[in-house]
Amino acid sequence: MDNLPYEIILRWDSEEARKKMIFAGDRQEAERYLQAVDEIQRSGNQSAIPIAMARLENEFRNILISRSKPISFLHHIHAKEEEEEEAQHGCACFSHPRFNTSASGKRQDDYDPFDDCNFLYSLRLDKTNKLGYSIGAINDLRCIAERMISSGHLCQCIEVYGTVRKSIIDASLRRLGISHVNLPLDAKIRRWREVAKVCVFTFFPREKKLCEEIFSGVGDDIDHACFMETMKESAIQLLNFADAIFTATTSSPQKLFRILDLYQALADLIPHFDNIFDHKLCESIRVLATNILSRLSEAARHTFFRFENAVLGDTSESEVPIPANGTIHPLTTYAMDYLCFICDYKQTLNGLILPKPSMESIFTLDMHFAQEEGEDRLTICLTLIIGILLIKLYGKCKHYKDESLSHLFMMNNVHYIFKRVRGHSELRDMIGDGHLKNLERKFNQAAVSYEKSTWGRVLDCLTEEELYLKKGGKMSMSKSALRKKIKAFNVLFEKVHRTQAVWSIPDLELRNSLQMSITKKLIPAYRSFVRRHGKMELSGTYVMGHAKYSQLDLHAAVFDFFKGKPTS
């Protein structure tokens, strides 16, 4: 009877028996083998223990491999939902997918060879078996682990467990596309965010729980050691993949939103990371995650500051000439698109410590906008950028030789800024009604200045000034002066018509409003002039015979203005 345990160990060590797995067959035989191992451990049979441990190691490995439940994937979340959400922010100004959409609303850079159907991956777990193994398999693994560890084979046990589980996890991560490096940058970011969620909410917690089920209580911190052995490389790979994406993202202002996407995704996951990798053995993982988040935070601040400097230090007269037709300058659209997009990241940016405005920037802000009490730093920065933009626009308008065109340029650009702020609820709330009214006032000033500089001289031709001369103590109409006035009006209006038809006001509402404002001043003045002097003869011809335009002609001509097309 004393030799029975030894005989059982030897019987399963024969060449024929090695081809079979004890725990894959009869349960009673498996129980007898475990009891035999217990007996030889108690007896201290040093010759049988190595044989038994080698056998248990193979059984342990086989159970881990053969009885693992495969992870299946479902394509069940269609990307169209994401596209529709992102298309609300669409603008072709930036290459970020949030802004770059085709007419169909589908992102142009969305081709993903790993995911041809354009679906996001979602993990489906067997609800009856969330750990990837049956209860029986877990019990067998624990029974084997207890005996291997009690016999001093802890390292071998951890090594086998880690090797097998790492290969399974690595295969799962490859299926999720974590190592797919040939994707466009934006697709990489989206892929990382999805994979990170699966890892943090499924893979990592499940693997930790599995380690606890098998190793908890077997020895001091063995479950944590096995978990670290299994998941360390995957966790580092996941974090390094995010770091590599960030490293590949240049610090140009256009890349801010990519950095913020990564930052917010990682920031949301950090608490879960800390909870999963909470043991002292996992400290290096927590530190790595925190360091990468810190780098992303610093990069976001730096990139935001670069945008402010890009506007403040713009010298684009040589690179992007002022538009010859007085339309909206590219710097204006660029800056306002950027500000509107920034508002979509308001919560994230307010969580960062944004750079303090420079003294030059503060001076700029004071010149154009009075700081309102209680404004947060992001609001101050956005208000500051608008103030800087206005200064740049005032500088650019001085390059026009035509004073009227310079005022039209300012009117176009300030109106564009005003309309973008007013039309974006988040930006309007941040900027505030006080600053919005200030923008409206600046726009009105530019509009008034345009009308005065252009139409003041034209309307002067329709006044009574210099028409009357004193003869014999009486004031009488000077036909020569009247002829000069009519001729001057013809010449001036023809020049304005020819010149300002090619000027551009791209905003249809603004264009119509200005055209109506001009006709309300011009047509009544012209009608009154004709009524007063139309029947007077000049060189045998009535005044209207010298006038080039009828009231209808003037009205039609004014509505040719600001369309960016030469007159026919």
C-alpha cells in the first residue's frame, strides 16, 4: 500500500502514458493522481517528486491551452453612428476626421484593411464563463498549482502560466489590430481607443480575476506575480502604442485635436488602470501610464500655445497675400475654425493648465476686449486669440491702396468672426454677450466707414452745393456747374460700378443688406436731384439727356456689386 502512490506516478511516466493527458480523461484517475502526489510529498520521496512535477507541469500547460474558451468578435456597432456624430463638426479645413468629411458624410481616410466592413470591434464573452475557462478547468489548474508551488516549483508554474496566457492575449490583441501599423494616423487613434477599452474593461480585469481564482491563497502575492507576468508586456504594448502615435503626431497647431483625443481617452482609462494594476508589483505600469498622460498634457498645452503664436506672429502677407477682392482672409477662417473646434474639447482643455498669456497678449486683450470677472483661463485664451486676430486684420487692411476696399475687407472679416461666434453656442457662451456686442460694434464701424469713403463723393454730386452763383445780387443756377456735377456723377458711379462689382462679399445676407443700404441712400438722392433739375435745358438738351443712368439702371448696377465678377 505504501508503494501505491509511487506506482501511480511511475505508471503515468511510461512512454505510452506520456501520449495521454490525465486531466483530459477519467476524473477519478485525475483525483487518484493528485492524491498520489500528496502522498509522495508527505513521504518526502525525492525520486518521485521530480517525475510528478514534470507531469503536472505538462498537465498544467495542456489545460491552459486546450481548455481555454476562444474569444469571439462581433461586428455590431456600425461606424455610421460615429460618422453622423462627427459630421456635425465637419469642415474641410483640417485633416482630423472630426472635420474632414465627403459629401456622403463618410470620412475620406477611413479605409481600414483590418476592418473592411467599417465596423468597430466589440468583445462577446460567454456570460456563463467570463474567465475563459470552465469552473472545472479552473479547479484543476488550482489543484495543480498548489502542488507545484508546495514542492518548490513556483517559478516553473508561473513561467508556464505566463507563457501560455501571454500567447492567448497576444493573439487576441492582434485580432483587435493593436499591432496594425499601416493605418492612417486618425484611424490608428480610433483603433487604439477601441482596443484600449476592450483591454481595460475586459482583458485585464478578466486576466486578473483568473489569476486570483487559480493562485489566490496559494502563496504570498503569487496571483499578483502571475498577473504581472501575463499582462505586463500587453499593458506596456498598449501604452507604448499610444505613445508612438503621439510621437508621430507633430506639434503643429492642426494636430492639437488628435493629441486631445488621445489625452482624453487615456485620462478616462487611468483610474481603471490604477484599479487593475493596484499592487506594488504593478507600479511600473501605473507610472508608465501616468508619464504618457503627462506627456500628452504637456504636448496639448504646447500645441495650443503654438496656435496662439501662429496667430500672434502671423506674417502671411508674403505667403498668403491679402485677397484682391477684399474677401475673408484665410487666417480668419483658420483661426475661427480652430476656436470652434476647441470648444468641442472645452471640458478636456479646462482640465489642463493652459499656458499663461504673454504680456504682449494681455496688452492685446485689453485693447480689444475688457476681461470679464470670473472668466476661466480657456475663455481668456479664446478671447485673446480673437483680439490678436483683429489686430492682425487691421494691419493687413492697411496694405490696400483703395480706402474703400480696406474697409470692405474689415467688414467682411469682422462680420465673419461675429457670425461664427454668434452661431456656435459653446463659443458664444464662453466669449460672452459683452464681447459679442463689441464685435458687432466693430463690424458696424467698418460698414459705416466703407459707405462714407465710397458713397460720400458720389452723393456729393447730387447736392445743391456749388450749383448757384450770385449775379446782380441774386442767386442763380449755374448750368456749367450743373453739367460738371452730372458728368462727375456719371464718371464716379461708372468707376465704382466697374471696381466694386469684382469685390466680394461671400456672405449672401451681408451682401444683400449692404446693397439695400446703398440703394436706400443713392436712389432717393438721385430721384430728388432729377426732380429738381431734370427739366432744365443744358445746350438745348434736358438734364436727363446728359445723365447716363436712370433710376432703374442705378438699382440694377448696385445689385451687381460684391459678387466677385466683372461687369458685362
